[in-house]
Amino acid sequence: MTVSTLPVNARKHASVKLVLPIIYHIEANRKRALSWAKRCLLDGGGLYALLPFCSRTFIKSCTPAQVESRHTAWMKNLPNIVTHTYHPGPGPFLNLCALDDAEADVILTRMRREFGRCKSPDYLARRKRTEEWLRSASIAKGIGVKMHHPIYFFLGDFDDGLDPARPAAITAPLADFPTNVITFTYGDSMDCVDGPAPYNHVFTYHEIQEFIRQTGIPHPGRSSDSLAPIRRAFIEMQVWDGEPLGQHLSI
């Protein structure tokens, strides 16, 4: 794509100065840029959103007002797909906290050495405390908790390979998971557990639906709001029953 292929109204729009560098990046790394664009909002004097309704040619011939209208509708609806990312070595649907401490320490050491992740020396203790919070809150809400340790998903399509520690992914329809065995946090649960209200909350399916209608889908462009202490560029889903996972093990 070249600049000349942009619609005239887009080239004249104030946000074009933000759009053009991303177009250049797409030419070098199309998959990364398009995946990032799906989850970002560029706000430059008027909303010029780069979201899933955009075509593979990146920008449709529509006015900024039309883009804003479609973006608003998308932001207020629950995505119908979920993504589980994992490293292909160990495989999918595993939980660090389900291992004994010695085994978990081996994995954490590798994560720190190879990917610069999980650097905090109390990471495992914090992870276990977070899962106890998730489990207790889920039981209190009547969720059918059949596993002591949940399996984690992102709400939405995150099959982009951008995380070198978890480059593989399984995407599945959200409808594959009964609503009475899933819960959600508005951001990483390890951030939410000690975060400010209302984000320090474990949501049921119906609660997260209503919360998204009021608050919208999280994305990096909203990190400057008054509740920014939570790094909530995604919604996390916890699955508490292994049965619905089985149909996706062969994918």
C-alpha cells in the first residue's frame, strides 16, 4: 500500500499523521501491524479507528464519522471468539500453579532468561494468591468450579504470534464454553486482584456483558484515563471446567 491509495478524505483528515507510519510498518510486517491495528484506536482530532471491521487493505473509503460510528458499536459488544496462547513445547491448556514449586521454578527461570518475563522473585506466590482470589470469587458467584486452577484465555482474537513466550494460539467460539464455567477479569487478573474498584472484580458472563456495554472493550488507546493503574488492554477469561477444552486439543 502506498499513501496515494488512501481515500482523499482520509489524507485530509487530522489523524492521517498517525495513520501513515503504521501503513509504512505494514509493508515491512503486515501480520504484526494488522493484528495491532485491530485492537487500537487512533484519536487525532477525530476518531480514526483501525479495527476488525477494516478490510485487509487497511482503510476503507469511508468518512471519519462513519468509522467512529462503527467503532462505537464494536466497542460495546462482547467479542464472540476467545484465544488461548501457549508455547508449543509444553503445549496448550496448562497452568503454572498446578505444578509443584520445583517444576514451576524451572519454567520461571527459563521465562526470565529467555524472555525477560516473570522477573519478580515472588511471582509464583502472587500468582497463587491471585488464583485463590479468582476461585473463591467464582464459587461465591455460583460458577461450576471443577478445577482448582483455571485455564486462561483472552477475550477476542489474539492469534498474532506477538508474544515470543507464547507464540502459538488456539482460537475458539466463546459459545463453546458454558456460561456457568467461565469468569472474566477486565485486564490481567494479577493486576486486578489489588486494583481499584470496579476493576478488582471477578465477572460472570452476564456481568462482563453489561460492564462492556457501559465501559467498552479495553484497548491501549485508553491508558490515559483516570483508572489507568490497571494495565487492561485485554479482557482475561478463566475456564473452570476441562470438558469444553477437550474438543480443541486436536486443533
